[in-house]
Amino acid sequence: MRKFFVAAIAGLMVSQAAASITVDGTVDASYGSPLAVQTVQTQFGDATDPAGFGNGGELDAAYGKVWNGRLYVMVTGNVEKNFNKLHLFIDSKAGGENVLSGLPNYDGGRSQNFGGLGFDTGFEADYHVFGRWGGGNFEVDVVDRAGGTCTTNCGGDFGQGAGGGIQSGSILGNGGGTTSFLSTPATFGFNNTNIAGVTGGTNALSVAEQAAAAAVTTGFEFSIALADIGNPAIGSTILVHAAYGNGDNNYHSNQILGGLPGPQGNLGGNGSGGFTGNLAGINFNQYGGSQYFRIPVQAEIPEPATLVMAGLAVAGLVGLRRRAK
Ligand SMILES: [Ca+2]
Ligand SMILES: [Ca+2]
Ligand SMILES: [Ca+2]
């Protein structure tokens, strides 16, 4: 009898550990298995510096979880310190853009270079998150694209880290006086120390190489309140498209999650590596598979404190029963 309850309490303690996510740029056990794993080598360079400042960029695998009223997304890999950008487009509510428009205008006008880019059928982007660095600080913007209807003063929310190969930050307001659309800060963690995962090239990954990509534990991690992305209902699914491209948003790499069928070189602006000045030539329907991954909106996982209280309550009941005998 007692052994059973001890085992039950031990089980609760395990649940407590599994229910926590720290936004630090490292994959937490709570994420479980990756929701997407890279399928092709990177043509934007293989990172080789364990301190996190090396050249190269890659997207190895994607993870996601809804917990405690927030969406957590983790993309493992590297972002080169040359203002190249990691993009997350989030489809978390009805409506949005299956083909991106040139509006809203943000990121110094560079957002307009996305105009004409088409996602897979069924993916309708609502929010755009992007991170980059070139100076010491990793910088992240979050934009409510509002279906492309925003026409002026659409700078979005902004935050930055404190520099280094591992950094994190908080995102709220844009520093330019514009009222934030966020009710609470979004947060990010960035750990650029990966030197494993995919290698350089354009080949399709072998099973072993995909396993190596899935084994990478560091990269970009992001969290935002569900209330700030349309309050998606329990039982619905949030779709996220991850892409890696250049700083001006007019030349995409071959690092997309869900991955592109290999072999596949950089997409460039025309979808096959050519430079056109924008990304209008990219249509993800032209590539097999879904270039997005799916995050289920599940019922609330109890907070660790709740689990501890439940464990103490069970222990108390055991004590009462034992005394009653
Ligand atoms: Ca983490
Ligand atoms: Ca949508
Ligand atoms: Ca596709």
C-alpha cells in the first residue's frame, strides 16, 4: 500500500519536472519529440565555432508546446552573425495571408520583399517573428500582420539580448512610441553554440544525418501569450513556418521547416536560387510536403506548484489512512 503511494508521488514529481519550459535557447524535455526535422544540408554555411560566433546558418529541427497559456516554439540550429534572419510565421487564428502582401511595412521597408511569397495551401499567416544579429545583440521583432491591412506605423514589438553566443531577451513595445499589441512580454532565448547537426551542401539528408539534426539541442526559442495570437481554442492546431534567409528578405536559403525535399539548393528569390530583388517567386506548394509544422493546443498542463500540492495532499491522505488503521 505504502509502496504504491510512494510510487504515485514519485510519478507526480516526474510530471512536475516534465511540465517546465525555460526560454533559454536549449530544448527542454517537456517539448517531447521534434515536430519537424531538417531534410537537406544547408547552403548558407555550416557553423563550426563552439563559442557561438561561427559563420553559417542552419535549421536542424523544430519543437513546440502550448503550456500555461503560452505558445513555446524552439528551432534548433544557428543564425549567422551577419544580419541573416530566422523567420517564424505563425498561423494561429482564422483568416490571414496564404500569399503574403507587401504590407504591413516594417523592418525598414524590408518586410515588403516578402510580398508575393506563397505558403502551402491551408497555411494563412497571422504573425511574423524574426531574429538576427550583426552587432553583439541578438534582436527579435514580433509583428501582427493583421492580414496585410496595417498601412502605417506597423513597426511591431521589439526586444534584444545582451550579446554573446548565448543570450536571451524580452519583447514588448517597439521603442519608437508605438503602442504594443502584446498584453505581456514575448520572450526569446538564443544559443548559437551548435557545431553538429546538418553539414554544408544541397544533398538530401540520410536517415543518420536526420538523426544528427534531431539531436541538436540549441538554437532559437520563443514564447508568446495565447491571448496575443488570437486565443486559439483547446483542440485547435497552431501552424508555424520557419525559414532562414538573408538580411534584406530577398534571398532565402534552403533551410525551411518543415523541410524541402532534397536535393535542394537555396531558394533565392525565384525559388531556384536566382536573385530577383524580392521573394515573390517562392511558392511552397511547388515543393513536396508541408513547409510548416503543427502544434496542438491542448488542455492546460497543471503548473508545477499544483502538482506539488497534489502530491502533498496524497501524502497527507496516506498518513490519515495509516493512522486510522
Ligand atoms: Ca529551453
Ligand atoms: Ca490564420
Ligand atoms: Ca509544400
